[in-house]
Amino acid sequence: MKVILAMLLVAVLWSQQWKSALSDSIIHIGAIFDESARKDDEIFRLAVADLNLNNEILETEKITFSVEFVDGNNPFQAVQEACELMNRGILALVSSIGCMSASSLQTLADAMHIPHLYIQRSPVGTPRSACPPTSRIQGADDYTLMVRPPVYLNEVIMQVVSEYSWQKFVLFYDSDFDIRGIEDFLDRTSQHGMDVSLQKVESNINMMITSLFRTMRVEELHRYRDTLRRAVLFMSPATAKAFITEVVETNLVAFDCHWILINEEISDYDLQELVMKSIGRLTLVRQMFPMPQNTTQRCVKHNHRINTSLCDPKNAKAQQLEITNRYIYDTVLLLANTFHKKLEDRKWHSMASLSCIRKNSKPWQGGKSMLETVKQFGVSGLTSFLEFTDNGTNPNIFFEILGTNYGEDRGRGVSRLATWDPVHGLNGTLTDRKLENNMRGVVLRVVTVLEEPFVMVSENVLGKPKKYQGFSIDVLDALANYLGFKYEIYVAPDHKYGSLQSDGQWNGLMGELVFKRADVGLSALTITPERESVVDFTTRYMDYSVGVLLRKAERTVDMFACLAPFDLSLWACIAGTVLLVGILVYLLNWLNPPRLPMGSVSSTTLYNSMWFVYGSFLQQGGEVPYTTLATRMMMGVWWMFALIVISSYTANLAAFLTISRIENSIQSLQDLSKQTELPYGTVLDSAVYDQVRSKAMNPFERDPIYSQMWRMINRTGGADNNVEDSREGVRKVKYGRFGFVWDAAVLEYVANNDEDCSFYTISSSAPDRGYGIAMQHGSPYRDIFSQRILELQQNGDMDVLKLKWWPKDSPCDLYSSDQTRQRGNALDIHSFAGVFCVLAAGVVLSCLIAMVESWWSRRKGSRVPSKEDDKEIDLEHLHRRVNSLCTEDESPHKQFSTSSVDLTPLDMDALPAARQALEQISDFRNTHITTTTFIPEQIQTLSRSLSAKAAAGFSSGFGGGSGLQDHRTGGVGPFRQRAPNGGFFRSPIKTMSSIPYQPTGPGPNFGYGNDPDRGTSI
């Protein structure tokens, strides 16, 4: 009982002394720590004690503090404890908690104007994730300073995997890790074409591994084991040690695996244990703090001596320090220097008791000045140098990348490979320079398979080693020139790439590597999961896609392509319609003929009707006028019909010619898979063969296109449509009906170098794999080769090598199924050969008909009258008419001699009565007139006299071009008549019998004049 009373007395006295010290001190700091961060509290108290012992910083003033512990995921509790600290009066608030509670404290500090120095703490040592931004009042000051720098883990790990040329790996993450922290990393890997698989590591690792063996079959376990060859671990050191131990003991990883562990919180003790437990190659990424090598300089910072147990890296206590412990110590040191500066400048603001609950509570007046002083100065401590930017973040962070080499031995040494910082990025290289230098003098045995243009024999001289050339050989030479090694090359014994046989053994090129008879496998070798399970591949040096080689169709000439827009039955209907409409037009015009002028003959014959219908159908018009209503109605409907037919033909012809230019039977893998007329196949036991089979049979990646292709390729077990090598496949396409499915790059080269340009290729839309260099499992040369390949790709040397074998200016069109080159959209002569043939046939037929007509006319002794004859007056008819008029007058006529007859031109101006009579006749078409209507009385009298003289032997020269004798000259003048168009034409005088004529003396002289507008008179 006495002991208990004594302890109570001591406690009361100590509390009174502490309250007295608190009331006397003007420097009071508040701290809030996570309940699991007891070590942060220990370092915080140690830092305050060290500063209170140092009289050079605060001189006579001492720092007092208040510490509260909260649940890291309870923001309400954190705010409650902070308000309690502010009520006591504090100059600054230090916290080491999670993001959720820190967000609430940040809002409170902004409202109360209390400087808040926040050290982010991740749960149980897992990698940090960036805290989500806190919503703040616009324009308000941010009183929270982020002591720990921003999270750069995504940037560091992205550069590391890029340096290692990883394209496929597994990312394991701790169950306590916030996966939102790697979203940016996953986005970047997707942009770079990397295949990343995510897998969560449960807290009970033993049970998780056991469930894998219980649920997976042997084949699936082997496949899962292959995926673990490359892995990135986002987890705490404790979880990583347990996980590595478990997978090593269960034989899920082999000595050729390479794992990367990234975490800022990896101590030297954790590092040694991880290396002891792992096999294969291990790379570790952790945060580092540059320190001077001299112990005195390392422990003395700004007139303050840091506790030796914390600054000496050889000290056990210093080795077990967590990163948050270091930042808490430097935070206290920074506040002490800030208080010293405020006291020195005499700008001190006393503490005030603040209430968070009252609505009218006012913030601390000295908060703004204290915050600016903290951001103005920095301090050197356990974290190298602590300072803040204008936005309240710490910019100083450094990472070191440590690693081991491949091997089965545990306890291997660890060396620093490189460093990283936000300003300079990666400083150093992750390649083992010692190994790279040792490659000089190394001779590698290379196995290959001949495949144009990757590997080809360039020189084969008897008694000398074969020399090879090709794109893959050029890549290998570029690597050899840079790295300094030499190589010996030979062809695989069975000339195959190799596949897994039924007995579990690999053949071909792959078998040479598996059985370690070769160091390197080089050809058009694609990277597949099956091959990666037994050998290592470098990074891809060229993209790969599946293609098909097809022979271009030989172009056939269609003489009557112009008839293609309409079917044969439609052409027959159109021809019948033309014939039927022509007959109907003739019948309608015959049943109701139009009235014609006197002496006119109807031209609406059946022949003319057919010609008119045919001409209007071809939009050329006709010569025969139709005036009846029925015929015009018929022709109006016919013209509408012709317009529609011609327009449809024109549009369909244009569409037909356009489609014929772009229409090719097979233009994609989908077109190839849908048809069954053209057989196609690939090389047996090749990567293409396995890829088609996998995408057709595997339920997880089943593709309907590849399923249909597999039915054709695997017909009769693959014996019919598959070949032994690619050269045989090319020959089958060249000289037969066959489609060869193979690597698109190889097929493009074959099509480009074909002399006849008889091939064209089709390929898949996007490359899904790549060509790589194969090596033995665990080869130390893989990473060196991959790094050099990346350098060749980045500086453009790889593109130069590609252009050597796949030039841009190709002599052949690789993507057109037409054997001729494309000439834009121009139509050629073959499209209109039929039209020209029809025209030529028409010309020949017209000439034949003309010859027949000419022969028939000569045989009959007659000539077809010209069109001008229709316009001239038949003088024979006129002569008969005149004779008839002369015989009408039976009165006796006086005999006269031929010498007294003078036939002179008649002056029409002297006949006004006749002209007036003609003008009075308006409707001359319906008026019955006779020839005497147009002949004056004097001419009628003369005619009667001529008739009387004819009986007495009147002689007239009407034939042979002779005319009547002129009364003045005694010569013979030609007859002239007026044509219907009003002009004068020389009339062809038809042969007539001679009439005796005896002139009796001078007769009347009718003045005719030389006016060409006058008609001819006799």
C-alpha cells in the first residue's frame, strides 16, 4: 500500500512539473500519429530531446509537445484530436497518418491557419499511392506542407521495364496496396504494347499457392510457371519475403526468372533477406538518401549534432529506421530552425487557444507568417535536404536500383546498377557492362532455317563454308559489330522451325536450342507462348502478322461488256418493243392518214415508221412528221419509255464499270475463310499452323474466321492443303489454284521479287506478334541483345535494314488481284470493245448494202433519183399538159412558117392580173386549181397556136441539151424553170420526140428580162 501511495505522489508531482513547463514555454508543437506508428512517436520524442539539449539553436527556449494517436482510417477522430491540440495552443501540427485522415486535417488547418506538416504513411509498409486531391476553397491559402515528396514509383518502374525490354510480365500487388496508384503505369504499358497481367497476393500466401496446385492441371501449371519468369512486385518487404519463399519452395520459378521488387521502404536488412530467399535474377528499387562518406559531416547539420545512432549507417538502429522516421526527425529540426529565425527577427507571435467548435472562432493571427518562414528555409538532416516549393511539396527524392545476376546460388552479392531522380531520370545502365565487355572473343553457334528474305544462301562454293545473307543476318551482323562476338551458322537438320511432338520432344530449330546444341536461333522466328516456355527471346526486332499469297487473276476481255448492265432477256424485250411500237405507229397513221398537199405522196411507210421509232429510242429524232393525235400520244409514251430505259442503262453501266474495277474475289482473311472453291494451307508444324489451330480450338481465344480456316487447312489431317516448306507453297500458288497462308513479311518479299508480278497478298489488320532471336533458357546474352536491338530501332538503323529488303517503291502492286497495274479510274479499250465492234459491223454492213444497191440499179438501167429531183419540175409532165391544153381548142388555126416564130422571155411584171389572182388565194391547199390559172391569156393563145403548128411539122429540140432557137441570134437557148425554193436551176430535159416546126414570120415579143426572181416561161 505504501508503494502505491508513493507512485501516486510521484505521478502528481511530475504532472504538476509538466504543466508548469508547458505554461512557461512559448514553443509548443502538436503531433498526431497512427496507432501502428509507435516508432514515429519514439523518433519524434528523440528529436525534441536532441534539440532541447542544443543551446545553439533555441538558446534558453525549450520545445514542448503534445502527441495523440488515432486510427488511420478514422477522419472524425483525427479532427477531434487536432481540435483538442489547438485548444491547448500550438505553433504547428505534425502528422504521420494515412490519406483519408490527412485530408480532414488539411481542411481544419486551412480554416484555423495552423501550419500542418504532413508525412504520408502507407499501411504496413506497402508502396505508397498518391493521395487524392482535397477540395479547397478557391483563393484560400494551403497551410498543409507535404514533407514526403510526391509518388514517382510509376515513372521509375516504367523506365526499368523499358530498359530490360520486357514485353510481357505479371504484376503482383499486396492486398493492402491501393491499386489506384498504378493506373498510370498500366496506361503507359498499354501504350507501349506491353502485355501485363495483374494478380493479387492474399494475406495467407500458403493457402493461395496451395489452391493453385489444387485447381490447375499439369499443363496449366506449366503455362503459369512460364508466366512467372518475368514479374513485378508491388508489396511490402515482409509480404515479398514470404511470397518469394513460397514460390521458390513449390518450384513455381526457375533459376532463369527475373523479378523486380519496388518499394520505398526497403531497408538493408530486408534487402539481404530477400536476396537470400530468391533465385534467378532479382532487381530492387528503393528510395535512397545521399549522405557524405565522412561520419562527422554526416552527423553535424547546421550547428546541430544528430544522434549518432541515427546518422551512422553501420549502426543497427539506423539500419532499421523507416522512411517516415527520417522525415519526422527532419521535420522537428526544420521547425526548430524556423522558431529560431522568428525569435531572432523579433517577429514572434504568441500561441493562442483556438476553438474549433464555436461558429465565431477566429483563426490564429500568426499562422500566415509562420507558414511563410517554414517554406522560406530548408534544413539538412537524415533525408539529405528538406525544403518546400511554392506549392508546398518537397522536390528532393532519389531512387537507387539494385540487382543481382542470374544464378541458382543463394546469398549472392547485390550491386547498385543505376540511380533515378525526377530531374535527370535514369543515371546509369541496367546492362551488365562486365558481361558486355567479355563478349569480345565469344563465338556463338547459330542455328537457322532458310526463309526469304530473312536468311538466304549467298555463296555456296564447294569445299568452303556457306555464306548467308538476309534481313536477320543483317541484324545479327549489326549486333556482332557492336558487341564484339563472332558466330558460326548452320541450318537445322530437318529444315523446320520446330514444334512439340507427341513424345514431348521439340524438333527443328527449337530442338537445337532445347538440347543446347546451339546458342542462338535465327530466322523468321516468331515469339509464341509455346516457344517462350522452353527458350528465351529477345525483344521483337520486327512486327509479325499472318498473310495470304494469291495469284492474280488473268484478265479476260469481254467484247460485249457494254451489254452487261441489262440481262439478255431484257435486251430481247427492248428489241421486241422497238419492233412492236414501229408497227403500231404505222398502223395508227394508216388508219387515220393526214391530209397532204396536192400532188404529195405520203412518206409514212412501214420502213420509215420503224426508222423513226428506232431513232427516237436512241435519242436521235426522226424525219417523218406525225400529226394525228393517236400517233402523237403513242410517240409521247414511247419517248418516256425510251428516256427511262436509256437513263437506267447509263446509270447501271457506270455502276457496273466502277464495281468491276474494285471487285476482287478475295481481299481479306474473312473473304478467304468464307469461300471453299480455292484451297489454301500453310507449312506443317510451323508457327502459323499452330496459331490458326490455337485460335480455332482454344475456347478462350476462339475466332470464327480462324475456325473456318482451320477446317480447310486441317482437311484430311492437313495432308491435302499443307506443304513441307514455304518454297513449295509459293510454287503451288504460281502454277496452280492455291492460297498460301504464311508470314506477311515473307509473302510481300516474294510478291515484290516475282518477275511476272503475278502475286498479290492480303494480311491481317494489325500485327499481334513479332520476330525475335531465340536463345537457351537463362542465357546471359538475352538482355544485351535486347538492349542493342532497341538502340537500333531508336536511331533508325533498323528501318534502313528493312528498306533494303522491302523497298517502298515496289515494281509490283501487292494488293491488287488484277494482273495489270492500276491506272487510277480510267476506263480502258476492253470495256468498250463491244461498242466498237458493233460500230465496225454497221459500217461493213452499210458498205455491203450500198454495193448491192449500186449493182441492182445498174442492172435495171435506172438510177435512184436524188433529193433535188423532188424539188424540180418534171418537164415531160408539163409538156404533156401543154399539149393537152392545145388540143382542147378545136377552132382552126392559121398556118405560119417556123421562121416567123420568136420565143422570148416573158416579163412577169406585165402580168399584174395573174399575180393579183395568186395573192388572193389564201388557202391554196384546199382550192382546186388548174394549170391555166397561172398562165396568162397571151400564153394560152400561144399554146393553142403551137398545138396547131405541131400538126404542120413543128420541130423542137428538147433532148440532148438543146433548146429553142433564139429569135435574135438564131442560136439554141436552154429551158429554164423556177424551182420551189425560188431559185433558178438548170432542168434536166428528158428525151422527147421531134415536132416539125416551120416559122412563118416574126411573132410577138414577150419581154422577160434578166430578173432571177422571175419564173421561166415558154
